[in-house]
Amino acid sequence: MKNIKLKKLGNAYILGLILILAYGCERDVTDDAVPATFNSTADIFIDNPVGLTDEFFESFDPAEGYNTDDTFEVVSDEAYEGTSSIRIDVPSPDNPNGFLAGGIFRDRGVGRDLSGYDALTFWAKATTTATLASVGFGADFEEDKFTVVRNDLELTTNWTKYIIPIPDPSKLEQERGLFSYIAAPFDVLGDGPNGNEIGWTFWLDEIRFEKLGTLGQPRPRIYNGEELVEEAFTGSTFQVNPLTYTANLPTGINTTVTAAPSYFVFESSSPSVASVNDLGEITVLGDGTTTVTATLANVLAEGSITITSEGAFPTAPTPTQPATNVLSVFSDAYTAEVIPNFTPNFGGSTTVTTVTSINGDEIANYTNNNFTGILWDDSPIDASAMQFMHVDVFVSDAATSVEFQIRDIGPNGMVETNIFTGQPEGDDADYRFTASGLTAGAWTQFEIPLAGNLATQRDNLGAIILVNGPDFILDNIYFYTN
């Protein structure tokens, strides 16, 4: 395909050159030049894929648990309208080929001009009342520049029409990512991943883009509409996140989607203090204070972040443990064993956590912490051969102290805590250590023994609960043995 495109470009160039030579004395050919236009077909799947090849569906990565063998087909025994629909069988948790169903519908041509529409719509039904983890458009496995995702969409056993609003249609002049979805096994009891999940089936039909003209009350937001205040250091970088867009649907219901940064225009009130690029990446450049805001389709987004830069930041000490003796959670010095979740959104937590990079070194910055955690409970670490947890702590106030609760989540893979006592329940175990005696403006290193209950149970480490603070920075979190 690349060679064909180059050949066409070459032919176009030669033709243009001939026209210029032939008519250059009479008029400027640019007077008649018009921008390239692209196919504006609205339909994606009616009874068959529209304007797409037979290979229009592409699964997400099987290495991440997506089943590429058993989940997707076009069937003629069920349809909302017409003669066929798309049937998706969500696997059970123990399916050896993967337990997730998900992928994208991609235009394999040059893309479509969707700027004349304001919503993606489709009809769906399921074998049970279950939830799609996400559904949307814009993912094309290349740039993913204008993705839009609606999370936790509840399906019913009856055919129902669903609407995904487009935050700014003018951006979609050449879009290849036409539809995407992710589905997981159905949680029968609604009590979290514990083995009670089952496979289920849903159908999709009449997938198309539409110009509804009845979407109202646009509300773009950054940082969930909050006015954040952040202390930072020169050289630090971090992402404006989350980015959302809410519209009032014809049903009268407000619907919120997550929108890609490319829909927004970001602005820093003092660019010499911090700049922000088109992808919402903030880079702190110098001392002072600035406020970052955003607009979407000329509508001011709710929320902002005010950054005060305190100058250069000292990097944490370089770890010296041999990599063969280490199981890393968060450190640039080692390959991580897990993908840590720094924002578990515990109920009642007041913590604001920002993972930033300062001169290429990632750190985790905690503000206004009462309690939060670092979780990797979907892939616990077997630390049976480890003796200690290392962590580096930086504070601006020497009176700060942070309690680390290293949690073994047991064979069931769940973080279980008594809401009244704060103690681990079920098959969980933990060891608690308070980091105190900290030096203001400097890093303090701690070697925390895997002691207490962890002395005999540390083969399913899945979380570190963080209590108090309230403001501190962490780096180089890893388990090791001497």
C-alpha cells in the first residue's frame, strides 16, 4: 500500500508540473486549488460492514488478555433491523485463549470525513443485564489522536439505542477509527473479581454516525472540574488528566465521555514558568506560578491546575542493589514487575497523586494525603525470597511522617480491609512501618523489613497502603534480598 501511495503522489506531481508549464503564463493554478476531501459515509455496520473490507475488525493485544479466537462474528439469527447483526461472545475468566473481548473497527483506506455528524449511535442487547467496560471511536492503532470513550455502559436484554457524543466534530476530517469496545466476564454477584464471573453474549446493530442536532449543554472538563494547586520543580513534566466531555442527550440524560487531548486547546498563563503542548503535557521551565486551563470548541473547560515552581529538584539516590536481587514496583533503575495503580480512588480519600517526570526521572507526588494506596492486585508479586522493601521519601516539612502498610492480598487476589478497624481481613496480611525523622528538602532512604505477618506470608504482595503525610514524594519502591 505504501508503494501505491507514493506512485500516486508522483503522478500527481508530474501532472501538476505539466499544468504549470502549459498555463503558467495565463493564470495562477492555485486559484482553483481546493483542500482534499474524504468519504463522509455515516454507516459503519447495517446488515454488513459499510465501506469496509471483510477484515474491518481488529482485536486488542492478546498479550493483555484479549481473546482473538472465539468472540466476534456476523450472524443472521438475530438483528435489531434487517437480516444480521454482530455477535460478541465474552469469554469466561478461565478461557485459555483470553478472558477479554475487545477491538476496533478500522477504515483501512484513507479515512472518513465525520465533521458533519455530532454523535456515534448504535443498537445493542445482551443475554443478561451486564456492562461494557468501554465503547467509543477514534482508536486506529496508529495515532489514536481523537479517541472518545464512554465507560461502564449498561446493556439490557432488550434492543436499546445508545449515543456517544462527539466533543468537536470539526476535528474529524480524516478519521480511521470508527468503533471500539471492551468487555469483560460478567460479575454475577457484583462483589469484585473472585471467581464468580461468567461469560456472556451481546449483539450490535445499526452502527453509524449521525447528525442529531439535539445534543445540548456541552461541558468540557479537565481534572474532573477541580481547581488544583500543585507545587513542582524545574524540569518536571506531567499530564493534564482526566479530560472529559459531557453533553445532554435527546433523552434528557447527561452523558460523559473521556476525550483525547487533541480535542482541547491548552493554555498556560505564564509560559516561562510552565509550557503545555497540544497533547496536554505540562513542562515546568522556571521559577514562579502559572495556571493551566483549556477550551474545547471555544467552550472554557471546567477545572484548572495552578503550578508553583520551586526551582531545581534533587534526584533520588541511585539504587545500588543488583537487579537479580530486586523485584521492582516503581523505579527508573530497574524493570518493573507490575503496572502500579497510583490512584485507587478509595472512598473518603482526600489524596491528590501525580506521577511526574523530572529530568527523565519519574516520581510519585502526594498532596493532601489522608490515606491512599499503590495497587497491583491484578498481578501480585511473589516476594517469598525477598527480605526488605526499599523506598525513598522526599518532604518539604521535617514534621512529616508516612505510614507504609505492605499488603499481602492472599490467593484470592483481593484487597480486603475492615472498614471499622482498618485491619486486613480474609486471607490478607500486612506489615506496617512509619517513616519518620525525615529531613526537609532532602531524600531519606528506608529499608523496611518484610516482618510481622509478612514473615510467613509474602507470596501475593499486591498493595502498599499509604497513611498520613500529608505531602510527600516517593521514588525507588522495590523489594529485595541481600
